[in-house]
Amino acid sequence: MPTETITIATDAGHDLQGSLELPTGLVRGAALFAHCFTCTRQSKAAVRVARALALEGIACLRFDFTGLGGSEGEFGRAGFATDIADLVAAAQELHDRFEQPILLVGHSLGGAAVLAAADDLGFDKVAAIATIGAPCDVPHVLQRIKGDIDAIHEKGTGEVTIGGRGFSLSREFLEKVSHVDLLEEVGKLRRPLLFLHSPTDDVVGIENASALFGAAKHPKSFISLEGADHLLLDEEDAQFAASVVASWASRYIPMRKDWPMPAEGVVVKTGHGKFGTEVHTRSHRLIADEPRSYGGDDTGPTPYDLLNAALGTCTSMTMKMYAERKGWPLEGVTIAVTHEREHADECDHVEAMREGRRMQALKRRITLHGDELDEDQRRRIIEIADKCPVHKTLEGELHVHTEQGD
């Protein structure tokens, strides 16, 4: 799916760098992802959750906090209050662009940050909030810092190690982290909340999720990420968390009202990818795309896949209906359809070949399931395949009429 680079200006005078994951088709809503402590927007959790949301039609912005990744500023002097200010700036950018309440998602300390930032952002701009492995107390992060904390308090600055990386921290950073009552902030929230946490998380214990859940008001939900580590380094764990958040969020970010279903036929609208296209029927929506080898994002079937599917599904339905009407023991049908652009052999269309027209073909391989079918029944069911309406349309005199819309 397409990724757009975003620059976010902060009130502190420096810029934050972000990556906006856009749906291949149309956008139904927007989400903001806050990464874990000292991570960046390139963390596995950030990338996978953002892209899973985009597959659900929800544009998701993952960005680097002050002084991390591609963002400007000094991490060692920022502190939790700066993280909240960063979130508010990024969320405001999304809200202004998409003009509707957004979903806030945070991982680890980023989860604590989105819980604390919702009040500053304004609840009218927040649709729902989800956290992954979030601590219930912000000073918890100080336990992950290896260094002489007392010396930093005394001297004003000092070198520390966090997650194996070296940082220079200030006394101001430590003080800003120390004075936050997150459970009180959670108790004020009046938005749908989802807490995801692993019972085997050895960085932020499961008791943190229990405390957050207990402080939260309904509607609230909890999902156990059994067996997952804190950073969701295992691809299956990260993908599971992403799919849960995306599915849960769809309840609180409904389809936009400016996406009317057509009364008849199909309506197609271009999306954000190079080829990605939204397809609307009277009661369904799907995405069509091209594979990456053709420059697409591979987020949906190709136009020829849909053509093949039209013939295959119509054939299957026709055969099943015929067998049921006859009372024959057909248990099922498997149909493989392929498209051939250059087709000359096995071709009866001699006139077309003489005129030099390019011949194309759809090849259909049908497998009937049902041990009790006799040979005559099988033969007649296969014969009826050519009677399906789509088959007749494709082999008939088909004309496409084009007119310009308003």
C-alpha cells in the first residue's frame, strides 16, 4: 500500500518525521500510532499495525517522537510531556486532513502517551484508543534506564543506556517523567478503550494492564497476547495484535456516508495506490490492484482476476443449481480459470484469425466432487457449464458503451 512521508511542525519549533500508511482504496478514517520508548516509527509493531489498519481503510500515521529516528529535537531533554505535545501536534494534523475523529494507538510508553494525550487533544477529536503493552505508571520507564540516575539529578546531565543504546539524559527529562498519574487520566476518558498485553511480558508486567483496565470506564476491552514478548518481535504476534486492533477499530470508525452504494451495477473509484481501485456493488466493497511486479501494491485481485472469477463463480453457481434441480449427488465444484492473451490453437474462430484480430481465451478446468455421481450425470453437469450467463455474455456480441458523467 502507498506510504506518504509527513513532516509535522511542533510548537517547540522543530519538525517531526512521519510515515502515513494510506489504504489502496478510499479512506474511511484515520489513526495515529505512538511507538515504544526509544523506538522509532520503523519498529515492527508500528509498521505492522499501521499497515493492518490501512488494509481496513483506515489511514495510519506512525511518527518519530522528538529526538528519535528522523525527528528533530533533543531526546535527552524531552520527557513525557514533550511526547504528549508531539502526539497532540500529529493528531491535529490528521484531524485537519481527514476532518473526523481519529483512532489513537500506542505501544509501551507510547500507549501511556496516547492515554495522557487524549484529554489535551480534546475528546471530540478522538474516536477510540488502543494500547499494546502499556505501563500504568509513567515512572516505570526509569527502571529500564541503566546509568547513575542520582548523579544526573545532582549534576544536571549524564550518560545512560536504554535498550542497549547510549543516550545523554538531563535532570529535566527525569523530572518530566516522574510526575504523571496515568490511572487518574484513564479514569477521565470517555472513549472506547482496548488494552492488549502479554501475560509473559517481562518488561511491563501484566499487572499494568489490570490496573489500566480497572481504572477505565466502559466501553473497554482486553485482549491477551499470550506468548508474545514486549516488543512484538515475532511476526505472528505483531500481526495478531495488528489484526485485533484493526477489527476492533472498525466498530468505532464506521464507513463514511459519502460512499453511497450503487442502486445497480458496479461503481469504481480510484484510490491512493498507483493502480489501487475501490469497487462498490449494491451491498459489498472490495479492492482491485496489480501485483508488485507491475508496480502495484498487491492489495487486491487484478482486473483479469475479477474477470476470471466472474466466469468461474457463475459457472459454479449454474452447475450447482442444475444438479440440485435434478436431485443429483453433486457435493461441490472446483473451477480453475486462466486468461491467455495469445490464443491460436484449439480455436474455431477462423474468420477472426483471417482478419488478423488478436485472439484471447479463458481456459476453464472443472473438477466435480461427489463419488455417487455416475458418468452420464458428470457429462451433463459439465455441458451445462457453457450455459452460465457470464459465459454467454463473454461469447456473445458484447459492446461497451462509454459516456461522460457529471
